[in-house]
Amino acid sequence: MSGTESTAYKVLTSSQHDTLQRDKVFDGAPVDLADGFIHLSTASQLAETLDKHFADQSGLFIAAVDLERLGETVKWEISRGGQQFPHVYGPLPLCAITRVFALEHDQDGTPDLSVLS
């Protein structure tokens, strides 16, 4: 693993969250399947990811992913804004997820990411 983070985050829709809970594995959202890897974000990248890809969506969940449990399937690659993002080349098993929480918003509509700390 070349990134410095040991935890990354996956944004899930309600139906994706249900699939993960039912199947104990997540194969990826449509964009993940099209790109050939599962997109994750670090804690510092998550707000921008939500703004860019999930604005005005409700019923979202955030899954905290233990990257060390995924081993060699995690690749840190340059993406948006020249930043390194963790990408998972393979399925995301439930056993690599340390917690899942429903995404709440502050009164002004800003995603409440205080639960990350």
C-alpha cells in the first residue's frame, strides 16, 4: 500500500447498502464496474466526492473500509486534482468494512462528516 491512510470510505446508495448487507460483498456501483475498480475516498477527499458525485441525493450510506484487510487489491492512483485515491481491484467484502453509517446533513445541507473523527 503506497498511501498513508489505513481507512478509506465508500459512498453507497440505499440499494447498494442493502446488497452489501445481503450478499456480504459489494462488487461495485455502475461507475466502478465501468472503470474496472471500486472507487474509495480518504477522509479528506470525502466531502469533495460527495459534492461532485452525490449532490442532492438522499438515503446515502458511508462505509469505512480497512484497507489493510484488502491487501494487494488496493492501488493508490492519481485521479481528481492530481490526488492519490485508493482504488480496489476486486470485490469489497463486508469483512473489510469496519462500520457503516447513514449520511446525515447539517441544517445548511452540508454533509455531516463529524462521525469520521
